[in-house]
Amino acid sequence: MCGIFAYFGPQTNPLEIVIKGLKKLEYRGYDSWGVALKTNNDFLIHKEVGKIGDFSFSDLQKIFPISNSQLPIIKIAIGHSRWATHGGVTEYNAHPHWSKNKEVVLCHNGIFENYLKIKEKLIKKGYTFRSETDTEVLAHLVEEYMHESNFENAVKKALSEIEGRYAVILISKHEDKLIAARRGSPLIIGKNGHDGEYFIASDIPAFLEYTNKVQYLDDDEMVIIDVSGARFENMRTHEKVNKRIVEIEWKVEEAEKGEYPHFMIKEIMEQKNTLYRAINQSAEKIHEVAKAIKSARGTFFVGCGTAGKVCMTAEYLFSKIAKRHINVIFGSEFKFHQDFLTDKSLLISVSQSGETADSLEAIEVIKKLGGRVVSILNNEASTMARLSDIVLPNKAGPEKAVASTKATTAQLAICTLLAYAMVDKLDEGEKLLIKTASQINDMLNPRYEDHIYKLSEKIKSAENIYIIGRGLNYPMALESAIKLQEVSYIHAQGFAGGELKHGPIALISENTPCIALVANDESKSEILSNAMEVKSRGGYIIGISPENAEVFDYWIKVPDCGNCSPIVNIIPVQILAYQLAVMRENNPDMPRNLAKSVTVK
Ligand code: F6R
């Protein structure tokens, strides 16, 4: 989704910092971008459709040469990468947007839900609109209120009229002030050791090279940054808020590609270690969550996309290991189930980013009813973390490729631990996961990648790929489809193996690739029969399995990890999806139309 970046401070190259910051936010997904720099008495604004790519500060200088004498002592610059919602992908619709007399310039993530009503009001007052966005209304509205008040008060008044979920940064022509506000979309303030230097971004890696000291803006909070420092206040009550400075422990390299060509393959390979880290949970906390599940009147695992498929796997793990039913609902569907919920309901939210709007909405619903929230999260500093009663951290480190890989297997590991803890067998679960982690470590070697590469070569031009699984591996068949779709753009669909004969088998024709996810468990003989049904109709069977079978045309070996089979079976599909993306000349890190954290509903 959109990315925001702002710089406030003494450095002489503010736009260079902003452009660099936007590049670090590229992984979030976007289709246009723009920057604005405050000069002594005006703004320089540049916007473009497409990716920032190799665009650099020197390119910008060719467009508008900037000399230091044009700039105030305190430099203020903002930037934005836009993932279109209201209005097409055009330069006009790209941010920053400015007000009628260019008094105010701003960038915005999220949606101003009541923008049409405000727009009508402003049109009646003589304002004209350059863009089709919801964003532009705020710029004009602030300028309108600046007729009667200063910039800060005008922003407060304007924001009190805006409905929706958003993160917004605003600057004014006549004041050395940067204002940011959030309701629902992330904004983090970075404070450098140098006096008076601040960064604001949608995510920490954007400014991590300058500072690891951050302050999180919570919902309904705003920050006003000027030469006297940063003041935080509640947007509704205007009471002062004291913000803790948190020191981030990530290393800059963790958020960089290093020797790898793409984040996606780097993050797939990191699964050699990330599983060990995920397992290293506080036993006390795991037992606390198990107890909460036992005492709840209904436990609902909630997630979206890949995280939703992890929730579905948790349902099978809980049934198989803990002999207990849990409910699974995708974030966007949760509110439609609220009639069943009470203050005894427990929501377990699974999310990499902790910022997914659909999952956050589910949390709002359960909180209103008085229910409890546990989160399984990679981003421990996210909105979701702050809304949860208990957080189980994934510890996978920053995941920057849009396609989730290492966070997924970490989530699966934590769900497995929980299922074992339910029947007081946490030790057994840990041992199994440690064995699985060490087998993944052995599996992820260049020979393994080569073996999958040969398969990728064979199927790279396929129009459809089908994936089948049963039991624990049925949700992973669905997840495999997501992985293949999002980066290879090949139509892929996952099915429960037994469901094929009820309709989808009609899709199979000569040489249609069909991946069978096989586990050495009670589902094995049946999934092999399902694979045979596909093969008999001309399908090309790719078996991901601990053992070879006659039905396989291509076998990818995975270790036999018992109840951890979903974890090991998904990894070769992640590699396959990555390789297909590269072969088909797609950018696996930034697939078209997608965003890393989906902060709109
Ligand atoms: C696909 C993928 C998405 C996310 C989904 C939820 O590879 O990553 O389907 O799983 O958008 O995101 P989080 O986990 O951040 O809540």
C-alpha cells in the first residue's frame, strides 16, 4: 500500500533522503510517486507515474536546480508512493497534493470516507480540484481554515471533520513545521541523536540507516514537529501524549537484499534460521494462550490471504493434535459473524505486518464486545500488537518481499506449538519443530534449488497450475496457489484432493501441471489416488513428498516431519513460484497490483 516519508532537520540534501526513503518503502507496492520540498517561500513538487527505479536526486536537480540559498535552515521534505484507490494511476492523482494557493502540501495513506461531502462544500466555496483523489480535499480544507487560524489549528479543525482510516503528513508554506496524524494506517517517527532531526515513515526500514530510535504514533494521535521538538497529542481530546522512545534492534542489513538478487529468495533461504527463532517462545506465554483457548467460549483464528491459510492449517493442527475445534474466519468476513460473539470469545489474529485493515477491523469488532485478542505477529511494534492482550512474536525479521514466506512458516510453527500446548505436550511439539528446522537447514541447498529450477523450466509456459492436498496440507494447497499466482502470474488454484472429482477435474487436460502435496500420514494413500485420477486425464504430476511414488512425473523430496508437513511442503512451492517469476521476467518482490501491507478494506 502507499508509503509515506518525511524529513525534518538540518541536512542539506533533504530530497535525497526522501527519495532514498521512498525506495526503501517500494516493497509495499505502488504505482506512482512524488516528493515535495519546502523552500524559503514556496514548494518544489515533483510527481511521476510508475516506479522510482533508478531515479535519483541528481535527476531531480536537472528538473529543478536547487541551491542552498533557496532553502530555510531547517529543511522539510516529504514523499509518497501511491497505490491507487480513489482515481486512476496518473500524475495528477499522485501525491503530494496541494491546496488552492499552495499554502498547504500533504501526503496521505488510507481513505477519507466522507470526502465527497467535504468536496461539495469546498466546490461551493469556489475551490477547484486538480485530482480525482479523496486526499485533495484535506489540503483545501486546511487552507480554508487557515483564513481564520494558524496552520496547526487549521489542521486540527480539518482533521476533526475527516472520517475514515488514514495516515497523513502536512507541511505549510509559511511555517517550519511538520504535522502528522494517524487513524488506522501506520506512521512511525524516527528521532536522530542530532538535535532536532526527525523522520516520519510508514515503516522503520525507510529511515533505519539514520536512526533506530523510534516513537510510534497510535490511532487518533498527531505529532507536531518544529524547532522546539516533537509534541504528541490526542486528536480527539487535544491532550498531550507522552511517547516512549523505542530502540529498534534490527540491523540495517536485515532489511537489505545483501548478496541475493531479490528479497523473496533471501527470505525463503532465511527459513534455515527463522524457524528456530519462531520456536523460541516463552513457554509461559504459550501456556497462557492455551489456557485462554480452553476457557474461551469460541476461539476464532483470523487472518487474510496467506495468514488466512495459516489459520486454516491451525484448524487441522488443533483437531489432530489437541482434539479441539477452533473457528477460522478471514479478516474481511469476521464482522459478519459478530452475532455469535460474546465477551467470552477469543480472537487469535495471525498477521505478518500487524497492519492489515481487514484483520484490524476484526479486532475492533471483538474488542467492542469485550472479547480477548491474541496476536501471532512478525511486526511486534504494529497496531495489532498494541491492540492485543497477548502477542506471540514470529521473530522472522523484516519481511520485505510482497509474497510472504519466512513469516508464514514461523506462523505455522507457532500454531503447531499452541496445538501441542493444549494437551500439555509443548515439549513434544518443540522437539518436532527443532527437528524440522534442522531438516529445512539441510534441504535448502543449491542442489535443491537446481532440482526445482529444472521443473520451473518445464512448466514456465503453463497457463494453469493446480495444487492438491488433503488434511493438514489442504490449506497449503490453497497457499501454494497464492504464492504461484502472485509472483508468476500463472493461473493457479488449490483444491482439497477429494474435491477434484466433484467438478474441478474437468479442468485437467494434456500436460496440465498438478502439484500434489503429500504427507506421510493418514491422508497419503488418498492424495496419491487423487493424483492418479489427474494423471489418468493427462495431468503432469509433481509430487512434493518425503517418498517417491509411481504416479509422480516429477518428484521434489521433502523431509518426513510428521505434523510439520505443512511447513516443509510449502517451501519448495515458494522456490518454484520465485523461479517462475524470474523466468517470466516478473519482479517477484513487487508483483503487479499487490501491496505488502494491505491497509485498506
Ligand atoms: C501473500 C501475502 C498476503 C498476506 C495478507 C495478510 O503472500 O503475503 O496474502 O498474507 O495480505 O497480510 P498480513 O500477514 O500482514 O496481515
